[in-house]
Amino acid sequence: MELDILTKGLNTSWVLITGALVFFMQAGFALVEAGLTRSKNTSNILFKNLMDFSIGTIGFWIIGYGLMFGAGNSFIGSWELFSTTDHGEAVGIPNMAFFFFQLVFAATAATIVSGAMAERTKFKSYLVYSAIISLIIYPISGHWIWGGGWLSALSFHDFAGSTVVHSVGGWLALTGAIVLGPRLGKYKNGKVNAIPGHSITLAALGVFILWLGWFGFNPGSTLGLGDPDLVAHIFVTTNAAAAAGAVATLVTTWLRYGKPGLSMSLNGVLAGLVAITAGCDAVSPGGAIIIGLIAGVLVVFSVEMFDKLLKVDDPVGAISVHGICGAFGTLAVGLFATDGGLFYGGGFGMLGTQALGVVSVAAYCLAAGFILFYAIKYIMGLRVTAKEEENGLDYYEHGEKAYN
């Protein structure tokens, strides 16, 4: 009995500590988004990240947790108000510990969207869509995979959320950016006009914080310390993919543009982290490096595609980092998993299941996102006026500037 109590205590402590690390990622996202956008919108960016977590906490507590983990059916959980049903018992930790860990993941999905829609979104409209993502959109697809839904029944593998968290945020970011339209002056006479961010220092600090937070995001998803070898393995694969992503983006930008780009290489780190999140438990360290290298190259060409070819204005590259690299990382499990992956003699079965999950979640999020953002656009308005955008959201939306 004493051993059981000790084991539960250690596992609970692990989940809460790693959950706190994931919470700290909110600071990383805030700094990355603020640094890669203009100084006149800094207060607005920071405020939105603050409210992401605040509103997400309440919304996920009221109904999101139940919709995600309630018994329900294969497509949606249960209507369980205020997280009263015990879903932690099944994994050997208190319900409130499991709730908190899942809450910080839900808030991460919501905050991804803000970067792609930065510098031109009404603050009140942002609050509405952030709440709906945490209350309804994220929990439903999350139920399919982590809540015992239909993709879970097919053995779809997404250990820590390349699809559940990151691709969901990335696809919603894509719909939001399309409905919102580009920033003023971004595209002139068919040409792309670069709009540099105001502080690469803030962006770099934000990426280092996110890198640190990922050591909670991925290893914490073990939900305990019962298998220390697995926990250590996930630390190594997570770190390896991040480093490989940075190196790959460094080389790619150097060859493609003549000079190595720091801002893109920062996104290379995040691309590697996002890509390894699905299979961090299932691939070897060597496989993690290959996944990171591919993601680091992929993010460069994806950002170019959305910016120059599709004319989708994403100030921070959130769609490419989270949507595209999240989808790639999920598919990569079917290739690089040492148990069942195609490259390890497992055939196409796992890869097919991974592809089905990626496509299904993408279709769901794109449909839900367009419905959500068009509804907000026509009911209460989504975009600020041209004057407000030109002079900065800090003053017009909040009456206070970040730099006085």
C-alpha cells in the first residue's frame, strides 16, 4: 500500500511539474509572436496570449474536458460540467492532475492561431474564437485520438500532439488568416512586401523558452515515471529533432538566399519540435534527427508557398510550423517507428492509419474554422479598421503601448 501511495505521488508530481513547463510555453509563444511582429502591436499580442490561457482554463474546465475525455461515443465525449468525472483514475493519477495537464495542451492549441492572425484582428473577436476553440473545436478532435474515439480504436499514434494540438492549431490558423485577409501593404502589385518584426531578441528568447517547455510537453505525456528509460528516450529524441531542425533551416536558407537567416532558423527549431511530438516515444534518436532535418527544410518551402504562391499572410509562420510540420511529423511515425514503421519492415498499415488521421483532422478543422471565422466576420466583425491597423492596435484596442 505504501509503495502504491509513493508511486502515485511521484507520478502526480511528474505530471504537474511537466504541466507547469507546458504552461510556461505560453510565455514563449508570446515572445515569439511579439518579436516577429511590429512594435505598435506588442501590447495586443501579449494581451491575447494572456487571455488565451485565462479563457481556455475556464472553458476547458466547464465543458471541454468532458467533451474530450467523456465516454460519449466515437466522435464526441460527454457533457460533463466542471470536470467532475474522474478521468485520471485510468492512468493512475488524481483527476485534477490529469485535468491540469490536458488544460495546458488545450491552451497551446488556441494560442497557435493568434500568430497567423496578428496585427489586424479585433480583440473582442479574438476572445470569442479563442473560447470556442478551447470549449468545442479542440476537444472534439482530441476525443477522436486521446479520448477513446474512432481514431484511437484504429491505433492512430500521436503520442504528445503533433496532430491533436499542433495541426489543429495550424489548420485553424490557416482558415483565420484566409478569412481575415493580409495585412495592409503586404502584397503590392502582385509582389510580396516583407514586413519585418521589431525584435529578433524577443523571438529568440521565446524559442528557447518553447524548447525548454517541450521537455514538459513530450516527456510529460508519459503521465508518470514508471518507465524511466522511455522518459529519457523522449528527452533525447525531442532535443535531437529540434537541433536538427535548426541546422537544416540554417543550411537551406544559406543556400537559397545567400545568407543564413536567424528568424527562419528559429522556426526551424520549432518545426523539428512539432514534427517529433507525435513519434517521440516510437522512433530512434537517429530517426528523430532525420525527422528534424526534413522538417527544417520543409518549413522554409512551406513559408514561401503560403507567402508568395498562395498569398496567405502569416506573420510568424504558424501555419507552416504547426500545421504542415505537425502533419508531416504524424505521417513520419508510419515511416520511422521502430515497431511497425514502413522503414522497419512494418508495411503500409501504420502509415495508412496515420494518413487517415491527418486528413480527417485537417478536414474537420478547416471546415470548423471557416464556419467559425465567417460567422464572427458577419456577426460582429473580425478585422480592425484601416486606420487602427496603420497606427497600431496597442493604442486603439487597449489605450496603452508596450513602448512609451
